[in-house]
Amino acid sequence: KYYVDSLGVNQGAAEAWITVGASQWTNNRDLVATFSNYGKRAVDVFAPGVKIYSTMPGSTYEDAQGTSMAAPVVAGLATLIRSYYPALSAVQVKDIILNSVTLVKSKVRVQGADGRKKRVKLSDISVTGGVVNAYNALLLAEEIAKEVEQ
């Protein structure tokens, strides 16, 4: 996320960077994957990252999990938005993704620093408090693209 020089000195941050946490397919207290990262300022948004049918070596497919499965969901959404609205900037696409999430109102279960499970609001462990929503993102992108054209 941060640009550093050859000495490791911070030279700035990537404005269009999105940090993704992994969610499950269930919309209940177990929504956040047990292995997922989280944090009020550390994770921007959650995306499906459990039981994702994915390509594997040897031209096979199987279920996989991880934030490495969730991040491509968000990258794919960004690509979808840009394919329909190529005039939008990367920062605009980021804002669209973060402002079009499905908000999660109920508390979710995560493992605390002490190893014990606790229930928290998704808005307490991520910037948006939500899970990506492609439909909402495309609706918002259309609105913003019209504003850009004018």
C-alpha cells in the first residue's frame, strides 16, 4: 500500500488500494472467515473467500479459501466496473466499491487477540462495515459516469 524508497522510507500511499477481508457465504454470526484479517482501519471491505471453486495446477478445479480468494473477487468487480465505464479513474472505482457494499447490521464472530471468540459489528472491524455487492456497484458506477460525462 505504501511506496518506499531504497532505504525503506515511506514516500506515499497508493490512493486506489483496497484491503480485503474474507467472508463466508452465510449471512450470520459466522460471516467473517475464521482465518480472515480484520481491523477498523486495516480492512476496507469483505468479499467471499470460503469454498470458492477455483482453478488448480494440472488443469483441475476444487474449492479453495483465503483472502487470496476474496481479493480476486474485488479485483474482478473493479474490472467489471471499468469494462462498462472506462472513463472512471481507479480512485473513483475504489470509491464505488466501498460505497456500494451490502451493510451487515448483525454482529459477527471473530477471534480476539487473546484467542477467545467475541462478537462485534462488521463496522467495528472494517472501514465499510460491508460485503462487496456487484449489482449496487454497477448502479453507483452508472450514476457517477453520467456525472463525469457532464
